[in-house]
Amino acid sequence: MNTNTSSHDFKNRSYGLKELAVLYFPNIAPASASTRLKKWITTTPALMDALARTNYRLTARILTPRQVQLITDEFGEP
């Protein structure tokens, strides 16, 4: 359940990694947000395994809706 009280409604769709990262970390630079989101992903083995089954690579710049769903299932909606 999303307890975020922000005014936007999160939509599950394809996102650029940086675009999604900025939603999770709106108060830091986009490049830093991307680095931080990648760190979250790489330090969560079950998520990495699930993403690997979707052909996710750490160098990916675009996330599919399925990959976004796996990330938001793990970390909650931004």
C-alpha cells in the first residue's frame, strides 16, 4: 500500500532509470539519484534475481513496466 501523500499518482509504465530514480529521490541531483537507486537494486539479491529474469542489465537506461513493477513491489511506489 502506498502511504505517500504526494499529489501525483504513480503510473506503472516504461521509465528511464534516471526518471524513476528522481521520483524516489527528488531532492538530490538526477545522476546521484540514479546511482542511489542502482545501489538499492544491487544490494537486494532477490530483486536482482527477479530483474535478471526480465533481461535487466545494470547498464540499462530504460526500464520496462515489468521491471518497474518489480522495483516498486520491493521498495514501494515513489
